[in-house]
Amino acid sequence: MPRYFFHVRQGDTLSTDDDGQELADVRAARHEAINTGREIMGERLLHGGELNGRIIEIADENGQVLDRVSSNDVLFRDGEYQSYADDVTQSAPVNTPRE
């Protein structure tokens, strides 16, 4: 299986992933990058910090950047807020009127 590396770029700062992950293909790597972006955004929401401007660069074993996932890619799809099938808040109790 190919190994993909997820480098995080914030402005001029690049945090490199030296370990990478073995994944089936670039599509699986993009899915992983989006999940990582969700985790980063969640931490920023809880603890403060910028939500926008971060890019996760997906690179192959040769260092070639194959794809990029931005904060907007995590939040939006086709101009609409994105929802996720694994969204745990969907199973949270809903305010229902008491009788």
C-alpha cells in the first residue's frame, strides 16, 4: 500500500508529517485529511485560534503534493455546509416539548 504524508500549512509555516500513513489510494488519503481537518477545527473551537487559512497538503513518498485540503473543504461542499455520516451530534437528544 502506498504511504501518504499530511503536511499542515498555516500561512508561511509548514509542519511536516515525517511518518505518514499507509492508505489504499489518494481518495482515502483525502478522506483522512478531511477528518484531520475536522479534529483541528474542533480543537480550535474549544480552545481558541483561527479556523481559516489552514491547508493540509497530501504528499506521496517522493514528496510530490498530490492534493490539498483547506478549511473550506472541511466546512463546505458545493457551497453548502457539509454534514458527515459519522456526526455524533446526530444521535444527541433533541429538545422536544414536554406534555
